[in-house]
Amino acid sequence: MTAVEWLCEQYHLKQDIEIVKQAKEIEKQQQDKFAIGFVEWIHKNDYCIAFYFKQDTTKELLEIYKKEKGL
């Protein structure tokens, strides 16, 4: 469940109202941007080689990425 979906559920908002649709689209765009940034970061830092040899797990790489980005 996304943050927007949770909020709608808490306030019993209809999922089809325009502002909810816009919020969900913004949320999707943010998720896409984060995912793309993470993959680009892995390639830029040659973590794909480390991952291939199982030196780091995906979760560990994600935590390193988030720490570097201040997230």
C-alpha cells in the first residue's frame, strides 16, 4: 500500500477523485525516479560486479545508496 492509498483509506476518500489521481501519479513518478537513480548508482559505482559475486545483497546496496543520498 502506498502512502496515498493509506491516506485515502484513513479518511475514507474515493480513489477516483482528481486530486487523489494526481497524488498517486506524483507518487509513481517519485518511485520511478528513485528506482532509476538506484540502478544508475549501482552501475556508476561498479556495484553490479560486487552484486554478481554476492559480496553485497540488494538490501545492503539499497541501504548504502540511501545513506549516500541522505534518505
